[in-house]
Amino acid sequence: FPLFRAKSWADAFGGELYSVVTKYSGSLLLQKKYKDVEPTLKIKEVDGLELVKKFSEQMESMLRRKVEAVERLVEAAEDADLNHEYNSSLEFDYYNSLLINEKDENDNYVELGDEFLLEPNEHFNNLLVNTTYSDIQLPTNVYNKDPDILNGVYMSEALNPIFVDNFERDPTLTWQYFGSSTGFFRLYPGIKWLPDENGVISFDCRNRGWYIQAATSPKDIVIVVDVSGSMKGLRLTIAKHTIITILDTLGENDFVNIIAYNDYVHFLEPCFKGILVQADRDNREHFKQLVDELQAKGVGTVSKALSESFRILREFREAGQGGLCNQAIMLITDGALEDYESVFEKYNWPDRKVRVFTYLIGREVTFAPNVKWIACNNKGYYTQISTLADVQENVMEYLHVLSRPMVINHDHDIIWTEAYMDSALFSSQAQSLLLMTTVAMPVFSKKNETRSHGILLGVVGSDVPLRELLKLAPRYKLGVHGYAFLNTNNGYILSHPDLRPLYKEGKKLKPKPNYNSVDLSEVEWEDQDEILRTAMINGETGYLSMDVKVPVDKGKRVLFLTNDYFFTDISGTPFSLGVVLSRGHGEYILLGNTSVEEGLHDLLQPDLSLADEWIYCITDIDPDHRKLSQLEAMIRFLTGEEPDLECDEELVQEVLFDAVVTAPMEAYWTTLALNMSLETETGVEMAFLGTRAGLMRSVLYVGSEKISNRKFLTRKDKESIFTMDHFPLWYRRAAEHPPGSFIYSIVSEEDSEGGGLPNVVTVSTAVAVTVNGKMGIAAAVGVQIRLELLQRKFWMAMQQCSAFDGACPLSCQDDILNCFLVDNNGFILISKRPSETGKFFGAVDGSVMTQLLNMGMFRRVTMYDYQAMCKAHYHHHSGARPLLSPIYAFLAAVKWLISDFLIFLLEFNLSSFWHSDNLADAHKHKKHDTLQPCDTEYPVFVYEPAIKETNGLIECGDCQKMFVVQQITNSNLLLLVTDATCDCSIFPPVLLDVKEVKYILPYAAGTHSTTGPFVSVLAHNTSVKCERMRSQKLRRRPDSCHAFHPEENAQDCGGAAEVSMSPTLLLLPLALLLR
């Protein structure tokens, strides 16, 4: 097959295509208009370091205002407590957030449920709130009339005027709150709190990250649990729940390990033998799964387990690893202990550097004195836990002990949490799954008589949505591919445009289990020596350059960029800010001049819109401005209608300039639309353009009901519009393609609307300006056309022959030829078989794709995704189970009777009990489909544009397969002609398969030998990421530490377990038995 014929077909098709897209997009006109203004344009080089410092200073002052608000609340709370006399018979009505606005059968408001005015408020996610008053939330297991609660609520009424005053001073403040150590939560603005479907409120402010971090310093903790035979049944269930509750009180500044003991000492995760690991979400979840597997048997020997725990803590302390502050052992046992005293003498006395907290499980009190003695002689605290409902309150006691030194010192440390989504607060509101950080401070009792007890009253906090912070790094200053990101002292991402915290389970979006412990090195994975990560964790200021591969279009395509990273710390916080600019056009900013009158005239054209998420003018503070769109606000600002609007003058100037330069496009497009005859170009649906200032114009060439892709350029298709995180995909891809040349892009099969075959192609090109040798991208312009228009032009061109050929010897219509139109990533736009549209060419013809890869016309690029979700490989446990104890048998029998009560119980964390494998296997099948975080690698194929054409023969066994490839000018498309008669299926297809990255465990398979295994363990040695999990990445510790205080009252070390229970809970066991 002659090469020249393929070239003549490609040229004929390319020319025809170019004339259609230039005509209907108006790209030549737009290029001319920008060319005309070049003499008046300035191109300024952006100083990245100056920029990142400026952004950081603005962020610091914004965060400082939040700190001041919290400080005012702390002062008010402590003063109120100082002036409050405790009254055990206090009668007091307050607004209970569960009961407000509730009436009884006589139409009277219920007790604690008076009328409470609620109105929707945009600033608070359109939730119904009361901005003049706060209200009180209590978990179901805390009695709302308990004297401690009533006194605390009464005392904290003093915070109401401060909440309101704070909000008036700083209208960007969001939620402000006080979490009390007694369990109530005062929230401003007040909201109506809804229980879950079982009438339960499980939210307890005391086990939220912000509360625990503010109440305690960093801690290294070894949990030691007794799994001897006497712990069988309900005791083991309570013990498991106690471990899980302790894990929930740990955060990423803490370190942990878990040891189980009977005749032997077992590390719960063999991989963590002899070390402590960071208590980030990943590791905590991993431990929780393993805790679920614990079984009780054998005889308990505690001394070896304690010795091992002390050894680990000492090694970490001496090596300068771990939290370097508090160290504690949590001993969970039913009491039969032996020769433990010598262990404390050897390892912990006289300095008592490690506190020991003891939890006696069950109702048996025989061993209580021994268990209490251990805690009281090691600066700890003792509690007895006899029911599942006791667990939460008793575990919380250790936090009060660890907070004592800080309270006695009156050290008000300011803490900032890692990023989190508080869906607990607004479980009904999907859109409120916003990432935020909390600033919090502890509140202490200042009363002299209780000073040595170090009484923590609670924690005050306020939320800062991270989007608010990033608004201070405006998108337009960062170029087409640039972005800003934030990370924490632990190296975790706080905010990054490539952070994907949610995943889809069925139709529901859910937060990934590890969404807030995604490391910077997992998003900026090209930083292989972690130079960027190290510098940012250490709070340095500097810059670094890296060649990066940026995945776009859901990982199907890749942009090759050289990025400059500029970074600095945000003073007064544990955070660092990074700003990324791409080399070349990404580091230039275009400055044009135009008069307000001229610009305003062109801004008012109906086809013009602005990026909704960008901030041209601040509209979210003044309630009168909230209803304005950005465009309306800008026009009012320019006309002087709203002189008090604050607008970004540099950006407004850019918009005015772009509005004037792009104005002629409207008339051009309109004329075309009016003159479009039905026959000529049916299939051109719309034209659009976007400029670097987020300004967009578009025109429809067909009636809106005929548009094939209705989501395009709307908020439903975020990839196609300007957002806070990125420029539109059609703009970004065009910017990396030679100006004047067009990018053709087809949606792939799985992304096409309604799941049918893709039927529309987006075409775009960049408009560049050059001033003094510097090239900047001013805009991008394009059209959306129906695929059938492309097909018509393609098949017509494939029949053309030159004059001297006479009749065409061969054309694409012949059965012996296959003709394809593919893009620069190997996706098929046109094939003889319509079903192949949108598919990857390698999946259709592996032989030709393999040959093109060998010849270097395409190359394979390996990409990684460290935020993927994979199907969990569920392993069915084999091996003998302990015999069912009578209580399990009874429960299994009645389980179906009370299934509708189940979730209610789960709120009191009977979950480990119900899900125990000793019960029915009902849940097994569900586990097959669960997704869990994993790392994946996947290929992207990229065309090498230096090779314009090629041809060859492939040896396929019985025959030779001919192929010809020809580049189509001014596009990212290729014409591929192959021999249809030769069967070349000996070559496997080349697929875009995503593979999970497996990490081999460096331990021998014999680790889980039969010398007393107590956990049925999955075949760990195939896929556990042991090396990765063990490796301790660099982190910067929090500045302050409060481990001990000489005035501390160590005799306050616990006694009987007392829990203030609500009457409904006390009746719970009875209700269960009566059902």
C-alpha cells in the first residue's frame, strides 16, 4: 500500500477539518485580535517566591483572627467557671439541640425543648441555624439532667455573647463551639440536631480529634491486652471495644502498638514487632481489623508483656523517636496477675517516666486492689469496665490524667488539626462534606483549691474550611497548570487539587478511610528523594524544580511539564504552603490596559460569563451581596452602584481587557449561526472560548434541545469549566499543543452520557501572544462537533485519488483494508466498526500497537495512583473456632428477633460482638465487594510527534500484515491504515489495565508458626505493605510538651467505675430480653 496515498488522504481530510474548525470556532479572528493588541500588552514574569510569601502572610493573618476568636472564648469560659459555685440541686432549663421546637400531645413545648428560631443561612451551607444563640448537644448515653451537666451548661451560658461578638468582628468565622469534659457540646450558631434512624445520637465531642489534641500532648502508647482463657465471651468483647475506643483517642502526632498476651507475648501486627508506629488513620484502621480477630485461650502471664512494652518505650525515648513527650501503657485484663512488681522496679521506678493505666474487665472485684495498685504506683488511673456502655466514659479518664500537667501550668497551647470532613455534624447534608481544619484550645479550672488536680473543663474550637484559605491564593495568578497546596508538620496533605478524598460506593459518595493521611509524597510522587517533602516539613522557605507527568482526563492522558515549586511555612501554625508554576507560559502574566467604559459595554454581552468559583469580588460576607453572581457583583462595582464591594482590581482589569479583545467574536459567531444552511455543516453544535481571567463566551449553532453533550460548560462537568483548582481540560491540553494546531478529544466509552457510544468531539486550540520574546497563553477557543460530521469528512477523504491514478485502485471502503482515526493517546475516534469508537487502539489491534511502540512512534508511560480504591480480597478464615459459649448461642438465636434494634446497639459499639465470626455468617458475602485503599500503576500511551509517518510489515506466522500511519496536520490525530485480511492474533492486545502495586512482606512465611498463634491471620506474606508500614517518614513534632508536673496529685488514680447513664440506657438490657 503506497505511503503517498495515505499521505494524500490524510492531507485532504486534515485540510477539510482545519477549514471547518477554524471557520466555526473563529480561532483565526481571535488570534488576530490578540495580535493587534500585542503592542499595548506587557508580559511580566511572576516571582514565585515573592508570591508564596505574600499568600502565606495573608493566610497567617486570616488564621490569626480565628485564634483570637478562640482565645476570647477560652478567657470567658475560665472566668465564668471561677465565678460559678457548684450546686448539686441546680434546676435549669437550656436549649437542648435534640428537643428544641418539639411539642407534646397537648401542643406544649417539651422540657428542654422551647421555641428556637431557625433560618437558612448561606454562610453555614444553607443549614437552618440561629445566629443569636448557641444550643447544647448531648450523646444518648449522657443523662441530660445530670448535675454535672446542668452546672456546666449553666456556667457556659457566658459564651453566648462572645460567640455573637466574634462572628460580628470576623464574618468569615464558621462554627464556634465548646466541648465539655462532662460530655456536652455547645455549638454556635445553634442548630436542630437530628438523631440517626434509630433515634440515637452517637456524636461525643470528647472523642473528636480537635478535643483530644487540645487536651493532651503527643503520646506514645502501648496497649497490652489479656487474651487468656478467662477473657472468653463478653469480657473479650468489652476488651476489644476498649482497645478500639483507645485507638479512637489517638491522632497523627501520637505513636502506638498493641501487644496481646496469654502463654506468649504476641504483637497484634507481627510486622510491627518491637517498634511504635504513627497513629495515623491508616494504621488505626489496620489495628482495628486485627483486634476483631482476637481469640481468648491459654494462661495469662503479664510480666513478659509489660517488660516488652517498657523496652519498646525506652528504646524509642532514647533514640529520639516517637512523640518524645508522654509515654503510657494501657493494661486491659480481667485481673489474674502475677509477679508484676519487679517489672516496675526494673523499668519504671523511681522516675516513673511511663504512666500505666489499668482497665479491669468484668464484674469480678477480687483482683481490683492489685489492678488499682499498678495504676496508682505508676502515675496512672484505674477503672473497672463491666458493660459495653461503660467503655467510652472510662477510657476518657486517661485523657484527664495526661492533661493535668498542662492544666496546672496553665499552658494554653493552640492546636490545629489535620484536614477532616465533619459529616457527623451534618449527616443529612451531602454538600457539607467540605475539608476543614479546626483551631482549638483547652479550658482549665483556675480555682486554687483544685489546682493540684489539674481540672480540664473542656476545649474550645472553631472550624476553618480549607477552601477559604485557598481563596487567598487566587487561581489567575498561577497560570494554566499552576496550583497552591498545603501540608501539615507530619507531611500529610491538608489541601491539594489532586487530593481525592471521596469515592463512590454504589451511587453514594463516601470519604475514603485514609482521606486525611494522604502523604505529600503520594500526590507529588515525582519527588522521589523527598527533597520537597523534607523542606516543607521543616518549615523552610525555598524553591525546587521538577519534571512532572500530570495525569488528566481521569488518567487517560498525561501532560509533561517542568514545574517550579515555591514553598514557605505559615507562621503560628504547623502548616506549610506550596505554590506550583509550570515553566514557560505558566510563569508569565499578561497585563493589558483598557478603559472601564469600553470594558463595561462588552461585559454586558449576553454570551459572556465568569468563573463562578473565582473571586473577582468578595460576595460571601455581606448578606446583601450573597445573592449576586460574580459577574453581577463586578458590574455593580464598576458602575459604582455598590461602592463598598471589595474586588480584586488586578483581576477585574484583566477581565475588562479580555472582554474588549474577545467582543468581536460574538458578532462573528452570530453571523455564522444565522447563515448556517442545513446541508453544509450539520454537526457543528457550539463554539466557545475562555481567557486566562476566567472569562468565557459561547454560542449555540443548533437549538439547545439538540445539543449532544448538555453537561459541557456547566457545573455538572467540572472538567470543562474554570474551577478553584484548575483551568478547563480543553484549555490545559491546548496550551501544551503548538498554537494554531487543534486538539481533538472524544469522551471515552465509560464517560459518554447515558452509557451509549460517544457521539461528540471537543476541539480546541490555544491563542498565544508574544512580547519581547516572551510567549504567554492569552486564551483558548474551540468548537464542539458531532462525531458523524467527522466521520462524513473522513470517509469522503478516504476515497480520493490523484488525477494520474484514474479509478481508485484501493480505498478505505474495501474489505481488505481497515482504516482508523486515532488521537495522540491511542483512542479511536473513527473505525469501520462503530462499536470501537472511544476504545483504546491497542485493545482492538495488539499487533500494530506493539509495532508502533517498538518503532518509537508511541511510547508507554507508567503512572501511579497512591489514592486508589481496590476490591478487598476477603479471606475465609479456616482453622478451628473456639466452641460457642452459651451467651453466643443465645445471641445467635435471638439475633433475627432484634435485628431492627441492631444499629441502636452498634452505636454502643457492640459491633465487634455482632460481627464476631462466632455468630451467623450473614455479613460474609458483603465483604467481597468492599473497597479499600490501595496503590495502583497504570499505563498511558503517548504519540511522539517528531515522527510524522511510518509504515511496516508485521510477521504474523502464516501472513504478513501491512500498516501505514500518517499524521494529520494541525491536529493531534493520526490516520492508520491496516491490512484487514491477515490474522495477527498471535500478538496479545495492548491494554490500559490498572494493576494493584503489591508490596512483598520481607518476613518468612513461617512467622505465623504453630507455636501458639492466637489470631487467624490472612496470608500476609503476599501483600502486606510491611516495609512501607514500618518505615517512619520524616515529621516535625509539635513544639510543646507537658508530660509531668511536680505539683500533680498522683493519688487521684481512680476507683469504682461510675457512669452517668440516661434512664433509657438503664432499661436497655431489659428491653432486649423482653422483645
